[in-house]
Amino acid sequence: MLRTVSIVPTILTNNKIDYRTQVERINVFTRRVQIDVTDGIFAPATTLDVTNIWWPKNWDADLHLMTARPSGYLDTILKLSPSLCILHAEVEEDLTPIFVALKDAGIKTGLALLPSTFPGAVKHYIDAVDHVLIFAGQLGKQGAPADMMQMEKIPLIRNMKPEAEIGWDGGVNMANVRALAHADLDVINVGSAIAKAENPAAVFQQMVAEIDKNGVVI
């Protein structure tokens, strides 16, 4: 049976005006959005600092931190109170106390895995979080092609923690969204295919219709 899959637009920008424009465009058609924050260290590009991030009160905001030291952002994250905060398994600090602090504040926790990270190597983190994000693109950049081989991680994570919400981030477009939706994912994050569209609402609705189709996935 096909799981219910959510299409979640992402925002990645280093410009306050562009950020507001993207928020206003997305707010027309969805309430769940992933906001990407990079620090220029863990990811080569730099986005708006987390202190400049905001969203409408009616959003379920997923905050994806592509940062080397997420603990340095903790106080701001707690004030922002996103629905979900996703941290990368590959950072050099212990994420456990950060996850505890987020959970104590009622914020769901997420773990992102870069393509080179094997789920079994970070099982202790996967056991501790609500959401696991399979990252299959390029850090800090929208529009990179998807590494579809990362789909092999989905059953590994599902077997490890059946109740976890599993997301995908990287290279999603109309040509591959249906295959991803049929691969036992819960969330498909979409960047440039929506953000750079002339009519983002129409693209969003087309993707929703595409993943709802039954039959053979080609």
C-alpha cells in the first residue's frame, strides 16, 4: 500500500527580499515548508542567517540546518519554535544533547544523511529522532541532479525505525517525483522545480497529482 506522501517546498536564499518573495508565493498553496540554513562552512554557500529567518504563523516549518556547529544556533531555534529541526549526522559535535533540548521544547527532531553516510553507522541518532532526511543533492545549492542511488537507504531506515518519517531532499522534478513517491517515503522536499517556476502553485499541484497516480512507475 502506498504511503501518504507530502510534497514540501524548500526555501534557500541569501537575500531578505527574495526570502519574503518566496514565502509569499509558497503561502498561496501549502502550509508545510522546509527552510534551509547554511553557514558557509559545512556547506560552501551561505544563506540568510537563522536570526533573519521567519515564517507565517500558520506554517508547519521544517528547519534544515546545514551548519558545522548546530549547538551555536540552539537558542535561536528554540525561540523560532519550528515544527521540525533537521541536523546533519556528519557534524563533529554530539547531537544528542541538542535533540534532547529540542524535544523538551516540543520541537520534532530530524537527522539528515549525506550520500556517503550509511544509516547503520548513525543508528544511535536515528533511534533518537522523529524524521530522517535522505540528502541526495548538493549542499547549499538548488537544481543539482538527484542521486537516485540514495533510494537504497529507504528500506534500511524503515527497518531500523519503522515509525520514523522519512524525507528526501535533492534533485526532485516532474520526471522523478512519482518514482520517489512509490519508494516508501513520507516527505519529498522540492527546491528549484517549484522555487524557479513561473507558476509555483501549478507545479506543486501537478506534482501532487503525479504522486497520486496508480499503476506502473517508469
